[in-house]
Amino acid sequence: DAAVTLPEIEKTAGILFRAFGGDPGLKVAAATAEQHGARRNWLQRLAGSQEKVSQARRDAETLRLPPEIAAFPDKSLNRDLYLWLAAQAACDIAPHRGWFIRNQQAAATALQRYPGLRPPYERLVEAHLAARIAPEKLPPDEAAQENALRAALRAPGTVDGLPPLHSTQSRPPQPILLWLIAAEHDAP
């Protein structure tokens, strides 16, 4: 019941993207689901869910947003996530930086330019972090990455990089729903 679909918000997201300074020539379209390889909690593994996720991304022609957002039990948070992604994409002004730095810079820019976004952003961050696997339940190298990601979400622009993973059995971090997905050519 709390899900929000792209057709419900597409026009508003496109208008906001352009109003926030995004490229007026970009079209808004649905992102495809991709396997992420991150750890999932016990219930997700049992249900066979959350193996794939549709994450926002931007290329030269298109702003791709998830076809549906049902990340939170509150419909207004799911709607706010669409609007945040439009603002984040519009402020993505460092395309040649790695994804981790690039997303922090875009978030910091959006929050600086549009202070009214801070309260919904902070609610989104806390709701998103509450749904992630807690660092203390992860192997040490994955926990270090999770802690860095949490710090970067809470205070964008303050974390210089992700600590490396040390084991071949280490998994990448869970998808960050408030950020644009890394492009294939982006470094972490």
C-alpha cells in the first residue's frame, strides 16, 4: 500500500529535476533491476527477495529512476525518495569522480542549494539506515565500509573514501537507495 510508482511521480520528478538545474534535454525513464551481490538479511534470503534492485542512474540522454519505490512502509517517504533522487541527479556536477565521492558531492550540493530538502533527506537517511544490515553483524572489512557509507549519508562530503575489502569472500555494500548507481566507468 505504501508503494509509489514512477508513472505517479514521473512528471513531478522531471519538473523538479529541471527546476533544480538538471539538463532540460534529459528524459525521465524507468531503471532496470540489476543484481547487486551484497549481503541480504535472513528474511530476504529465506524469501528469495532483494537479489536485484532498480537504482537511479543518469547518462547523457536519460535520468533513470526505479519503476516503483516501496522501500519504506510510509508512502510519503517513498515519494520523497523519488523527489530526492531528482534533486541529487540535478546536482550531480562531478561526473568524472568516483561514485562514492560523486554522490556525496551531489548530496552536499543539493542540501546547500536547497535547505528545505534537509528535513526530508534526514528522514530518508534514518529510515534507509534502519533497514540496512547493522555494521556489527558484518565481517570487519564490510563493517568498515558500512560505517563509512553511514557517515557519508549522514554528513555528505565528509568521508574521503571507502575502506578496502580484504577477503575474496567479502561482499559489496548493500545498495544505497539515496544515491545514483555507479556508472560502469566510475571508480569507487
